Amino acid sequence: MNDNLLNERVVYLNGEYVPESRATIPISDRGFIYGDAVFDTARTFGGKIYRLEEHVERLMRSLRYVQIDPGLGVAEFCAIANEVVSRNAHLLGPTDDYWVFLRVTRGPNYPDGPGAGAGPTVIVTCVPLPLAKRAPLFRDGIDVVVPATRRTPPEALNPAAKTHNYLNLIVAGLETQTSSPDAWPVLLDTRGFLTEGSGSNIFLVHDGKVRTPKAQYVLAGVSRAVAMDLCRDQGIEIQEDDLAPFDAATADEAFITSTSLCLCPMGHFNGAAIGDGSVPGPVTAKLMEAYRAEVGADYVEQYLSHLS
């Protein structure tokens, strides 16, 4: 293998580990032409994938929901993901970590039926976390804006399935960028309550109590579950509830959870500072410290160390 390929990331594609530039799928793949696919993401800490089995189990639930059989079990997916990270470990800097993506499409589209005779397309990749780009979020907090675009309702498509059909969230993101380029969108449901952002869940703090949108209206993230467990461990009241924009505007504190960010404070909501403007607030700071202990790494400092 030449030097260029040695310095190129390796991916898993349908049973083979190949250089990223050589990983191709047919233009007829249903994941490409219809978004007929599911995925999940995890991240590493010190080169080890955090809660990988939970992410893979959620991937399998999504696959069952859309009726795709990947031909692999949880243990096999975990082994593949770990192998992809291992094969790419030498490309990481000493303070960096990987974002790990597991994707399964229904496979190529043929005249006699979807994926006839070909089977699904299975892809596992990893890319470095965007630590420098997102470092300011831990210094200033995330600015959240509510776009006009509403979240696809659960009666149309269950949000518990993490599918490639992301246009609803993408359009909301484009709308947000037009007015607030650095803000993150959190969509309302069709009833007017807060739901989620693109790959992120929102939490509000009122009088020391933490609230988050109900699971039936959001993709209940693994990091969301970690944050809820940490609340209970720290003796902080946590509940799922219908949350209106008013609740966010009047919150004492707020934070976002996601695979890449873990738990990150919010700074503004629709342009106004949250609470007294402290970033993070005391409850959020306590949970961030607990999250550090949970993952065994100072993920906050990892981001902040990449500030220009």
C-alpha cells in the first residue's frame, strides 16, 4: 500500500476494510436515492468507543422498525466498529477522538424490487470530532433558536428510529443559519412544544429541577439517558414534560446533550440570555462534572484546549 493510502482513513463496507477513497456504493442504492436507511453514531474517549453496545442496540431497533435485516448481530457490529477505530488510531492527534458512524441501507434498487438479490449496504466509518469548531460552545454556551419548521410528528414517522430522512431537521437548520448563523435549531412539534435539534436533546432547569421533552416526541439519545441517570445519581429531580418556548425563555439554566458534545451548557434562547447569563449554571456545572467522571475523561477541557 502506498504512503497516501497509509495516511488515509479505513472504512468498513459490506465485509471489507478499504481506504475511504475506495469505498463506493451503487448510484441505485436506496439510502442515496430515497434516504431508505438507518444509522447511529458513537464517540471515543481515549480511543475507546463509549457505550457502543447501547448505540448498536438502538441501531438494531431502528432496523427492525424499517424492516431491514443487516445480516449482522450486535456483537458483530461492535467488533467491526472497534476494528475500524483500531485501524485508524494512528491518524489521531494525542488529544483527539473519533466520531463513529454505523449505517445500513436497504441496498440497491432493482426493477423487480428493493434490494432484490443484493442485500443491504453496511458501512462503518470514523472521523475526528470537530473539537476546534465546537470549542467556543463550552466557553460561551450554545445559542438555540426555534425555527418556523416543525418536527415531523410521531404519527407520521416515529422519531425513535434514527433514519437517513433528515431533511426535516436540515431545512430547519438552513432556516436558522439565515438569521442566526452560529445558533442551533430546536424544533417545535405540531402542538407547539419543544422537541429536539439535529442529533441533540434539550434540558431546562427551573428552581434546581431538570425537565426535558417527552420521549415519544424525540429521538431519546444515549447521552440524554446518561444525563437523566446522572441527575438521579446527584439527587436532582428530573422529569419528562411538554415544554413550551416560554419555559425555555424563563429557565434558570439550560443545556444540550449529544453524542459528540456529551453535555454542554446553553447560553441564549431566541437571542436572549438564559437566566442570569452564567455559563454554565450551578446545576449544569454539577452535571458536567458528573459526566466527566462517568466517561473517565475531561471532555470539556478537551474542547476548550482547542480554542484559538
